[in-house]
Amino acid sequence: MKYRAEIDGLRAIAVIPVILFHAGLHTFSGGFVGVDVFFVISGYLITTIILSEKDKNCFSIVNFYERRARRILPAIFFVIALSLPFAYFLLLPEDLKDFSQSLMSIALFSSNILFWQETGYWGTENELKPMLHTWSLAVEEQYYVVFPLLLAALGRFRQVLLLPMLLALIALSFFASIILTEKAPSANFFLLPTRAWELGIGAIIAYVCLYHSSNINKTIKPIIAQLFSIVGLFLIALSVFGFNESTPFPGIYALVPTLGTALIILCASPKNAVGKLLSSRVLVGIGLISYSAYLWHQPLFAFARHYSLKGLSINVYLALSMLSLVLAYLTWKYVEVPFRSRARVKRQKVFLFAVIGTSLLLLIGTAGHITFGFTTKPNESTEKFFEAKNRLAPNTGLNEECEGTFTLTSKCRTGNKPIVVLWGDSYAMHLAGAIQFPSQDIGMIQFTKSTCGPFLGIAPFNAKYSQTWAQSCITFNKKVAEWLKNNRTVKHVVMASPFEKYLDEGNSLLFENGNVVRANKQKALEAFQSTLAFIERLGIKPIIVAPPPSDGSNLGRCLAKASHRNLPLSVCDYKVEEIAKKKVQAYEFLSELETQYKVIRLDDYLCKENICITSLNNKWLYRDSGHLSKEGSHALGKHLNFYQLLID
């Protein structure tokens, strides 16, 4: 296969946005599409190699997998080997158990399935997973298993059936991806059946370049090739800088970076501007080490986050990004290149290395899993951890059955004649303990559904929470309203939410009549005022509780680390000016209501003398980046006499 320098340059265009996206640079909000660029490149290269060898009657499955083993395994085994001591000393036992599970899944080419079954791709918890990025390698590895076998199955009919087969598979995979964008977004993101079409686009380009190159050269004149390659680069840039976590992905939006990549592969050459740019020494150099750079960046970021009590500065992320390139160069030179040499490393050694490395991953991963992060013997450190695990357990209020569905079960009420209704999402749930403290005799009933704020006739949705989910939220709140209409004992409705999903323009708002608008403050304010007016018409007093202040970091995890390291809990406190923008946005939203309705601002009580506290009398107030822990809710109830504060 003829070497094309512009393909290595394209690899650099793929890996740099991925690294900077994971570093948290908002400019590269769509940097995750670099993986899609890699998929198209892989599909093109693998198909070109296989078809070229088949045409020469020299294709061998054994040779194919030998090349894949030489290309993939040495670098990833090396990165994992150097990551092990950092994982052991930096990760809390539960995190180490998760890390061990990821090692097992890597050995079995199934890490995409593992992360799909866990918590998905987005969110702060996933930023702490050192091996999260291996999901894309698993997709490619699964493709490498299936695709050569499909080509072999075609036999002598390959020339006739190959193109129709590729087009059919691409169509099936693409339409499955569109359907699952809303119905199962996490599966859509991680699994091969909805990602195969992206590799298939690369395969189509390979087919066209191999069997119709003369027609292409006649049809696509140099000026047209120049234009198409520029359009391709523009499409990749558009997705890198224009997409974000709220973009429904992959689905139809993934056409932007994948078609852009296809245009570049098809049209870029040393004769035009894009080809010359991609063939530059800097981009080709980064492209050559792109695989190792991709392997290194996520462990570096994750371990640094585990070490830090709070968030990392952008300068630290940039330094780690540079370090990932340095380590990538060393790994490429001293690990990747030597293993690719058949003269230096014979086939038998490659397969022996693969068997030994895979076995060690399975052994270490299994040991870490069954010993819960190597904590079989209790000691002071592990006892602290398990205590922390309990203290950071989900706070669902009166009972876990109160979360998600409208229910009148006795587990979600403290009496048959409630005078207080707790209504909202998870930021309402965590107030239950505070309202109850110190008396358990307060008549209260809890109506809560995560992410579903106490708004009538309106609900948010995005890539993670589908429009179908938004409809279920509207239905849930409608049931709460019907219950309030038919109840005569309630005097107070305590309403709480972070409100961000209703205010952030990255989300959409679904109305009960089916209309959809971009989330914005004015529409949210109108819907919330209408809900408050409805409650007042029933002769009930609405009370709005603002979300607790937060600097955006995982305060619960910070408290756990501080305790684990015997540091004072006050190291997790922060300055008022560090309160996260989304919290400030919610406070500004609620300020519009303070003159007419009772609004309790928790930041007024938790932030004094320019410092916001995260613990109270040695009790941990938070369980994550914003929710009160169970003990924190009780501590706040005791400290503020919260129930009295509500009804006064």
C-alpha cells in the first residue's frame, strides 16, 4: 500500500481535538468527533490492505491479526503497565475496582460494552476513569474480527457483491444509529452496530480508490479536488468547534465529521493546499505518534484528577497534554516501532507476547475485582474508605422508591395527612432529611423525579434525556398537580431544582402541547410562575429552595479524599467568587421571584465572610458536586432549624 503523508496529518487533526476536549477546553467542545475521524481512517486503511492483498491472492487471516497485534498491543500494554502503580496508590478502593474491571474488558476487547453498562461517556465521574478512552479501540477491534470474515465469506463473488454489501451494512448501521439516538443514546454511542457505518464510509472510499481511481482522476479535476478537500477540512472544524455534549451523537450529526474525513481522504493530495498542509512535518509527526498520544492522555488526566482535591487549572491540563505528546513520542520510538519490525520481533514472539499480556490483564483485573480494589483485609485506610462510601451514598430522601415515579406509598410520606409536599428533582430529594430534623412527626409527602423540575406543562430534553423522557416528566408533574387539587391537608409545597436544564440554551424545552423551543430564562420563568400561581390558587403556600452553592468540583469526593489523607475538611471550602456559573444563573433566575414568593437561598447560610463551607461540625454537607449528603441534610436541618425556616 502506497504511503500517504496526508493520512498521518489527518490523524493529528483527529487526536489533538480529542486531547483538548478531554482537557476541558470549551473552544474544542466537539473534540470528541476526533474518534469518528479515526474510525473513517481505520476503515479506509484496513479495507485497502485486505482488498489489495486479496487481489494479489496473498491475504492471510493470520498475517492480518499479526499486524493488528503488532500495531495495537505493545503500546497499550506498556501504558497499562506504567498506569498500574499510579492506580494502586492514587485510586480509592471502589475506583480501583472499576479500574480492574476495565483491565478485564480491555483484555476481552469489550471495554465499550463495559462503559455502556456503567454510566456512559459524559459526566465528571467518567473523567476519573483512566481507561475510558479504550472504548473506541474495542469498537475497532470488534470490527477487525467481523469485517475480514465477511470478506472471506464473499469468496469469488467479492467483486460483484462487495459494494452492495458495504452499502447495505452502512445503511442498516446508520439508520440504527439515528433510531437509537433518542431511544438508547448510551448504547448508540458505544456499540459497534451503530458505529460500524463510520468505518464503512472508510471502506467505501478504499473500494472507490482501488477499483475506480482512473475514473476519479478523470471526473474530479484538480480544482474540484482542492475545493472538496477544503470543504472536508471545514466540516471537521465545524464539528470540533460547533458540537458539544448536548449534540445528539452519533446519529445524523456524525455525518459532518465522517463525510469531511472521507472528502479529505478522497481528494487531498500533495498537489493541493489541504494535502500540503496535512503533509507538513509537524502534523505528520503528531500523526505518527497519535495512537500512543491517544493512549496516554486519558490516564494522565484521570490520575491528576484523582490526586487533586479540587479541580485542575487549565495550565495543568495544557502541561499534561504536552506531556502526553512527549510520552507518546517515547512510546512510539521505543515500543511501537521495534515491535512492528518483523526482523527484530518474530511472529511467534508477537503471539506469545499477546497471550501473556492478555492473561496478565485478566489476572490483575479479576484479582482487583473480587478483592474490591485489593481491600480484602480491613485496616484503618479501608475502614475510612467504606465509611466514606456510606457517607456519599445517594440521597433519595425518605426512601429510594420515592425517586422516578409518582407514588403514594407509605415509604414516601411521614403521615396520612401531610401538611408539607416536597416536589422537584434530586435537589428536592436531598432536602427531606433537613425538613424532618429534629422531629420525625412532621407530616410530609415526597414527589420527586431526577432532573425533572417542579414545572407544570414543560420539561427539558437533550442528547442524554430524550424527548420521550421529557414527556414522562410532564406526565409526572401533571399527576402531582392532580393530587394537590384533590388534597385538603397540605399547607406548604417545598419546591427545589438546580434549574439549569431549563435555562441552559444547550437544551430544549418540550411543552405539553408538543411545541419545542430552545431553553431560555424567559420561557422557564413564565412556566414556573404559572406553576406557582396554580399552587396559590389552591390556597397552598409555595416555598422555593435554591440549590446549595458549589464551585463545580466534586465536593463530596474532595471531603472523602481529605478524610482519607487525614487533612482538615476545610481544604474543600472555596471562595464565593468561585461559585459555578450555573449556580449563579439559578440564583439570578430565582431573584426574579423573591419579591412575590418565598425563596430560601442556601448560599446565604453556607457562605459567610467570602468563604463557602463544605462541612458543618465535622459532618460532610455534600455527596457530589452539588447534592447534600444524608448527614449533610440532617446537619443543615439541625443548624438552621430548617422546617421552622420554611414555614415562618
